Amino acid sequence: MSHTLSAISRFVDRRQALVYPAPAVIVLFLIVVLPIAFNLYLAFTKWTVGLAQPRFIGLDNFLELITDERVWNGVKVMVYFSGLSLCLELALGLFIALYFNREFRGSEAVQAIYIFPFAATPVAVALIWRVMLNPEIGVLNYLLRSIGLPGSLWVSSEHTAVLSLVMVDVWKWTPMITLIVLAGLKSLPPDPYEAARIDGANALQIFWYITLPLIRPVLIAALMLRSLDNLKEFDMIYTITQGGPGIASETLYLYSYQVGFGFFKAGYGSALMVAVFMIVLVFNVVMNRMRLSALER
């Protein structure tokens, strides 16, 4: 017995680089690599769950994507929703971080309250906003009417549904951008600012020529982190509108869910998920190159 334990101990000592990471690698393979590989396999099959077995059809699912009008609608909604919300979150996050990056009375309490939306559960937030955005009983229309303004249909109209979702997304996730940018601002060296003030630069010139160039890599990193979730936003949109009215707020990610789990077309739904993955991958590769380019300057 002691000889066996000694042999195991010697093996572990010689193979530490393989033995210790092995449990994590196995778990990662089971919960990440294997599902991705299975999804990729299904993307090349035709499979209606419960009715037939998966049948290999090659690129037919991807060819169908090109002619599917709901795919292009999903891409349009995704680009519109993500582009607008990311730009607003980045601009507001930078502005608020600049405000927080100074000493004022009660700053700690204000910052603690400010991050509440970011800390809240997304589905709980979405449920509250669904009631607030209700055209009949929602508090937002009540406030508008109380000051003499007409109410809005909010998510009940195809013209304002996506804008309403952008408003909710910006309210919840701007604090995350603010925290990242604020951490970057706190790490900036003081020397360039002291030299600029000695040369007579005003606040706007200091921001434009010193703060913004120095903080650009942080802004791009914050945009990358937020875009990973924003481009495949699901829980908030599904809880508030379920892609409606009609398909006015149906993103490509939401459409893939409807196809896979609503219509049980696992093959076509998997192909849609591959398309979503490629869009997110391309966007983040571009953003990462921009970040590296900003760091090299």
C-alpha cells in the first residue's frame, strides 16, 4: 500500500503541470467545449425535436439564413438596440465617472446608491420596468400626464419599443461602464495635468488632449466587456416585450431562441446561434485591435 502511494506521489510530482489543472480542464470541457461542439454539429443538421432524428444537410441551414426575412429583421434590431445603448452607456458612463472623480460631500453614499441598478437581478428589473412602461397603469405615463404631456405607448408600439428597451438597458448598465472608467481615471498619472495647468490649459483642453487619449484603452475595454452581453441581450427583452409588438423588438438572439425552443427546430436554431456567435466574435476582434492600437500610441 505504501509502495503504491509513493508511486502515485512521484507521478503527481513529475506531472504537476498536467495533474493540478486537470479537474478544471475537464469541467471546462464538459460545460463549454462539448455544448459548443454539439451546437456546431446541429447547425449542419435538420432536426425537429421529438419528431425525427438529426439528419445531416450540410450548409442548407446557413443558406436559409440568407433568405429568412426574420433573420435580417433580427440583425437590424440587434444593431439598432446594441449600437444606440452602447453609445449612450459609454457617453453617460464617461460623463458620470468624470463627475465622481473628484471630492465632494457624500460622494461615497452617492456612488453606492448609483450602482444599485447594476447590482439588481436583470429579470426583476425587467418585471418592474414592464409595469412602469404599461400605457394604461404605468407610472411613466402618469408622470407625463401630471405635468400636462401626452402619454406614450412605450413598448406597445413598434415605433417606440426598441427605444424603450434602450432606455431600460442604459438605466441598468451605465453604472458598470462608470465603475470601469472611474477606475481608469483614478490610475492616471498627475504629471501631465500639472504641466497642462502650468501652461494655462482650460478644463476642456485638459479633457480633450490629456484625459481622453489616456483613458481611450479603458473606454474600449469597457465597451468590449459590455458588448459581450449587450449583443446577445435576452432576459430583459424577453421579459418586457418577448420580441413584440409583432417582431419589432425581436433580436437575432431572441429569434434563435424562438426557433429552437418555441418551434423545436434545433438544427436551424443552432445555425442562428452560430450566426450570433460570429457577429459577437467579429465585433470583439475589431474592438480588441482598437484597444491594442490605443495602447501602442
